[in-house]
Amino acid sequence: MHPTQAIRPMIWLSPPHLSGREAHFVKEAFDWNWVAPVGPNIDFFEVELGQYVGKPTVVAASSGTAALHLALMLLGVGSGDSVICSSLTFVASANPILYQGAYPLFVDSEPDGWNMCPEALETALRKSVAVGWRIKAVVLVHLYGMPANMQELLSICERYGVPVIEDAAEALGSRYADRAVGTLGAMGIYSFNGNKIITTSAGGALITATSEQMSRAKYLATQAKDPVPYFSHSTLGYNYRMSNICAGIGRGQLEVLPQRVNRRRQIFEYYRRVLKAEVSLGFQNEPSLGYSNRWLTAVRLMPGVDPERVRQGLWSAGIEARRVWKPLHLQPLYKDAGYVGGEVGATLFEEGLCLPSGSSLSPEDQEYVVSKLLPLLKEEG
């Protein structure tokens, strides 16, 4: 390389995208010495997030995983119980089930939106009733920000009397039937990890159904300190509350969330338009009542095209892509767990690839991604 030739910056999958307003709220915390875990940013963040999603019962947590753990505790999930969970998802969707000493039962995806298959869910519930398993909850994931078919899935769970926890970790800004995903089930959770559509650096949130549940979750998330003027603990608690500094970052991020959703949807539409014109690729499709934040654009490659070879080829060109989640029923950690369904999730793992989708991705960089991707798709496997 010539010494004066510019080095192209790495194009990341989904990097943080700050607005500049985050510094204002963080500076306030420093100015008032609210750098301890508690502080007014947490309260404001919970109120502002509640206003955005249309539900005021919000608990700001240290992570989406912590929020999901709190939800399971609030629903009374314990040792010997069973919890149904989407299989095609990140491991954090299921790990809190093990925290509670419960058994996960994984359910396959449907091929259109890649989310939990209603037919497989009903089969799982019917079989569970037949053998006497105590199904205490269904953890339903909105994969890559795509709303699941909530109308049908909620109807099935209602018939069996099983509450739904919406794992909307990737789906803040997505809607179903004009309601924010994460607010349609018994409870919902969001993640604000650094790669999410907005970030608090590290953090998450739990949406409860009632103010009583919200108070209970906050109690459990702050080491379950009894309401007395000294340290007394009657219940096992956790250090699960979001910090005041992280909440300040989140307040600045919430202000630009609509713009972030719009930009990710634009990025998806460009990929779909350009790639469909060149090669036969499959994408996640929105359900009839759904509106996706398109957190990540995930594509299904043509048969015979190895996604790992494509991923490595993009990496060599300075582009980060990621394989689709490996289904949890295929993970060594969960080799003994139950599973209901076919090969949809496994096939999506074998054929799927997530493309750079960050809202800071410039049109020029997206064109560069496509220019490097197309030759890789046309190479012989």
C-alpha cells in the first residue's frame, strides 16, 4: 500500500450511534455527583421509556438478561417447572430459565418471519399437558427486531392459561397491531447493549403488567432490602438495577429512537432492492399487523452458498457480518432439553447471514458492502 493511501475504516455490524445529547445527561450526573448507581436519570429514563412504549410500569435493569430473570421470578418460575422458549435466538433468552432451576422446552421457527411457529407451540403445550409438565411461561423472541405473529401465539397461550414473556431485546421500536412489542404479553423485556438500536452502554428494561409487579421487581433488583432503617434481607435479591450514568446515556438515545428505526428500515430496503435484483435471496417478512425496526438485516443465502465462507470474505474486505443464531436446541449447553418442531431454525442457521445494519452506516459504505458481497455470492461453494 502506498504510504499516502487512506485505510478504509472497518464497517461494523451494528455499532453504537450516539446523538451528542447523551453527554448532556451524563454531565448533569457528574455535576450533581450522581455517579453512584442510583440517581434521577434512572427515574426519568423509566418514565420516558414508558411514554414511548405506552406502558408506565418500567424497571430499568443492568441488562436484558437481568430483566428476563426478574420476569421469570415475578411469574413464580421455580425448580421443576418448565418454560417454553424460542429456539432460534441468543442463549440469553434461555439461560435465566436455568437460573431458576426450571427446564427449557424449545420450539422451532416458522419460515416467513423466522419467529416462533404457532403450530409447534400448540404441539408443545398439548404434549406438556398430556405428560403433566408444569409450563409456567412462554418466552417468545422477536428475532432481529421482527415482530412475531402475536395474535395467533397469544391466543394459543391464553387457551392453555400460560403467560407470555416477550423477549423484545432486539425489537425496541417495533410494533404489532399498532402497539409496541414488549407490551402485548404478560411482561416484556428490552436490551440496551452496545449493538442494539439504542444503547445505554450496558442495560435493559422490564415492562410489567401492574405497578405491584414493578415495585416487586425493583425490590428484587436492589438486593431485596427490607423497608427498615438498617440492612435487613428476608428474600434472595440481586444487583440488577441500571446505573444512573447508563440511564443518562439512554435518555439521550431515546430522543433519537424514531430516526434510528427509520434509518435501519432504509438500510434494509436498500439491501432488499439491490440484492433481489441480482440473486435469489430470502429475507424476514413482516406479519400483516407487524412493523419491524429492522435491527439487523438477515438474509437467507442461496442453496450451496456457504455463509461462513461469505462471512470470512467480507471480513477480509473490512466488513463485519454475523451468522444467524445457532438454535438453542443444537447448543451443547442444552443438548438434553426438549424440542418441538422441524428443521426450520436449523436451516436458517445453515443458510443465514446478518449484514451490517447500523444506523450510522453511510450510503457509500452500504454500496461498498454490496460490491463485496455480490461476488462472494456468485462464487462456487
